[in-house]
Amino acid sequence: MMPFRGRWFPAVAALLIASLVTTQVALAGKKIKHAGTMDEEKRAVHALNRLTFGARPGDTGRVAEIGVEKWIELQLHPEKIDDSSVEARLAAFRTLQMNTREIVENFPNNEVIKQVVEGKIAMPRDPVRRAVYEAQVERYEERMDRKEAAQNRNAANVSGSQDASADMKAMEDNAQYQRRREQAQAVNIKLLELLDLPPDERFREILKLSPEEQRQIANRAKGAKADSLMGGMNGRQKETVLALNNPEQVVVDELTQAKMLRAIYSERQLEEVMTDFWFNHFNVFINKGADRFLVTSYERDAIRPHVLGKFEDLLVATAKSPAMLFYLDNWLSVGPHSDVALGIPAGARDPFQRYRPPTRAKNKAASGLNENYGRELMELHTLSVTGGYTQNDVTEVAKVFTGWTIERPNQGGGFHFEPRMHEPGTKIVLGHRIKENGEKEGMEVLHLLAHNPKTAHFISQKLAMRFVSDDPPAALVDRMAQTFLKKDGDIREVLLAMFSSPEFWSPDVYRAKVKTPFEFVVSAVRASGAQVDDARQLVGTVNNMGMPLYGMMPPTGYSMKAETWVNSSALLGRMNFALGLAAGKVRGVSVDAAQLAQGATDAEQVLAKLEGSLLSGDVSQQTHEVINKQLEDPKISERRLDDPSRPPNFGAIAGLILGSPEFQKR
């Protein structure tokens, strides 16, 4: 999506961005007061801004009619809310329902393809899956051939035949260039032929192509061509065409699009907000090796079922998840006095041999004690960086979790406790004696941490930061922490305590939280009533705004604070997106801005109507005047001397409001 360059845009954008930055600086040092209350309409708007990804047209009236408290109670029990419509939208994304082994079998990674080439895994019999495997096998063999050719050239250089090697490389490069030109021409012709066929026949013809031709077609079909190539195909057929080029990317794309669509369309909005919150808290980076196909199960099976349940259950589920074990390398962690580290054969039970000095193990997995998970468990998942633990506690916790590993991670294996990797003996964690007890040692430590007062405070503070303010009142956090401890870490009860507090409903926090890029994009789509037929460009927009979905590399997760996201460059990107969305220039998304301003006939009426529908009338005088001043510009009003009755540019006005400082905040 190209940025807008109209002569009115830079001035408007500069004024709106300056307004937002100034407002945020003022809010940074502002303490929340408890005095004052919101009227019922503002309470409904505030509840929608905080418990959802933003209000849709008509939502404020519906919440007010139900009653804010009753609506919140319903959101706290998502099982009572019918969400079949969003599930129907996701039905084509088959990977969302697959277990990890099925994902790997249908969308093979490099390790699986290598084993196929080496004859350790058989080629699938199913012709659809087989086509994907054959395309990847050919690509793998091409890589090996290029690697061997490069090694041969290097060997020739070393032996003194540099000139001959250079001539050979030039000849190879020229031949490859000519071959690529011929292939490109042939592929373009074949692509046009395929586009003329009905969907099922088109898919069958693609399967008949050679693996090289299939990959060339997949590479050549981009953007609108790709949409046309897969137009009318069912979910499996589309996945197969995409997988011919990059199987693992299909898994990632379906997961990211599903996250976007759920946030936009789910009626269980609080559940989606909390799923996003907890994934960020227990962050896993999707582009680390096996996590490209492990994260689907991680979010679905470890995070989502527990987002409103007991914190300890959530903590255990994440600790045992292969995605977390792989991300923080705990699956490779080996106790220095374990059987594996000492090279003791399976079945040996020499109690003295166990305590000999550690020797270098021959087992590939024996990489030594890894403290990554032990440290992040206490620093980021439970106690916080100021939680009072020591480096010795980190080491002891790391020993406790040795043996918590994954059974064949590159083939989709699940959690496995391996006693031979586990460090024997008693451990001391936070002053507590953890007796030798195999896998149960880890469960004991997780229970200990889940019920620690420091954990209760840390989790409560993070929840208050997400739902109340960047610097939540200490008294509120303390009350939430007390509820956490009293209710055995029941997340629903902690949220209820927060939603019932005067601090949550203080006028000072109304529209005072700056949206993250993900929140902004989703809220703009929801507010505009847009129809999303393809979420890929929306996902790409969030990625370009610096918040790739599932793409935060450090375990800290993305910041919830305004200071991370408020800068001129980022806000300019938001303005460009808002204008593009409202103008119908986001591929796969359609918006009827005129519908939002139904009944308005001139630019002033449209502005007033859209301020009400998109912002519930919460527009500062400065923002209103800045936008209103532009209504005389033909690019906004679209008035022409030969047609003075021509309607105003609804999309441009809606885009300016969606890019305003008020809409940037929730």
C-alpha cells in the first residue's frame, strides 16, 4: 500500500501526530485520581475499549442496553457466547485443527525432507501430499548440488586452477541465466493456461506438473495472480499450491491470519484479548526452527484453554509445551551428574558412578545444563526481575527441569520426561528443599512459584498495565494481588476485582492507553465495519509497523507502554494505513465509509456523523478544527465547478478520524 501524498495530508498528519505526542507526554506524569465517575455511555465505550479490540458500529448501544456489568460478566464466561461465525471463517485453515505431528507430515520441514532423501522416511502415497514432498526433495537436492559445486570450485582455487575455475563458473552462470529466461517464459505461458481452467481441473493440472514447474508456478504467482490461481479452490487445494513453494510458511500464514480474524470477528472478545496478553507474557518466537510448527499447538492447547482459569494451570501448560521447551532450549538441558552426562548406559544403576566428575558426553543432546528457562521462569513468568531470587536459585531451578524434553521435536513429538537427563539429588529453591523426585520436582517448583506473593503482585501489575494504565495505582495492584492469593490464582477473579474497582472506571484513564500496532489495525477494521475476505495484507501491515505477529525474538514479549509506540515515523505509518483502509486500498478488505455517515449530505455533516460513529463523539476541539479546516480542499470535499452537488469524500474524512490522536488511544 503506497503512502498518501496529497497536498493536504502532510499538514494534517503533522498536526495530528504532534497532538498525540503532546497528549501522551502530558499523560506520562499524570497520576490517576479516584474521584469522579463516567456516565453510562462513556462506561460502555470504556468497557469496549478495554475488554475488546475496539467497538464495531452499534456495539456501544448494544452494551448499554444489556448493561455494562452484565456484558462484562458475559465476557468473563466466553463459553456462554456463540462464536460459530468466526469458526466458520477459520474452517479453511486446516492447520489450526491439526496436532503437531499432522502439521509436520502435511507441511514437511527441512529435517523431514532430509530423512526422505536419505531413505529414513517413506514418500507419502497420497498424490496431494506427495506433490509437496517431491517439490521439496527437488529443492533440497538442488541446494546440495550447488553446495557441492561451490566446494569443487573452492578446491580448484586452492589447487591453483583459479583461472579455469573462474571460466567454469562464468559458463555455469551464463547457462543458468539462459535457462531461467526460458523457464520464465514457459511458466508465464503455463500460468495463463491454468487461469483459464475451472478450479478443480486447474488444481489437477498443477499436480501433473514436474516439481520444478510447480515451484516455478508458485514463485511466479504473486499478489493478484496468486489470488486468481487459487480462486475457487477449497482449503486443502490452496494450502497445497502454497506449500509447493514453502510448506512451513503455510502453517505460519494460517496462524497469523487466524489471529487477525479472531481479533476482528470473535464475539468472545475478552478471551481473545487475554489470549494475546498471555501469549505475550509467555512469549515464544515463531521463527526459531521447530517453533514454526510448534506454536500452533502452543497457543491452542497451552494458552487458550487457561486464559481465564487458574494461573498455575497456565504455568504448567506452558512449561510442558514443546514450543517453550524448544524456544528456551530446555529440551537440551542435561544435569551435570545425570546418566547421560556421565555416559552411563541405559539400565546401569551404579550409585557411585553417578557422582563421579562430569565428562563430555557423546550423546548429541547432552549440551550441558541450560539455565535459559529457569531464569525466564522466575524473571518473566512469575516473580519478576525484582522477585528476590539469586543466581544460585536460577541454577537450582535449571537442575530441577533437566529431563523436561521433547520426543523428536522435528517430527512433531510431544513433551517427554527423560530420567537419564535429569540431575539427581536435592535442590534448594528460594530456601525450599526440593527432594529428588524426577518430573515431580518441576511440578513442585511451578506450584511454589505460582503461589508466591511476588508472582501475585507481578501478574496483577501486568494485567493492570494492560487494562488500566501504563503506571497503574499501587493500591489497585495490591488489591488484585490479594485476590490472586485468596482465590488460588484464579485469573477470572483477579480480572473481576480490577473491573469492579474505582480506578478502572476513573475518568482519568478514559482513552488514555495508546494502542499497540496490532490493537490499532484491528480496532480500525472493527470501527469501520470492514469486510475482511483476506487478512494477509492486514498481517503484513502490523509486521511493517514493528510488531510482527508471534515474531518477538526476546522472551520479554512486546511492550504495552506508550513510549514504545509513540514516535512520528510510527504514527505516520498509522495515518497512511487509516487513509488506505477507509479508501478501500487495503487488499482483501472492503469498507463502505458512506454507510457509516448515512444521511449526511455535505462534508460538515459527514465529519460530525463519522466523529460520532467512529469515536462516539470523543474528539478534541483541536482535532475537529484541524480536520474541519481541510473540508474546503477539493481532495476532501470532491467539489467540482461542473457538479457542485457531488458528495464529499467519505473515505478521506473517515481515514483522518481513524488516524486521529483520539482513535490512537483506548
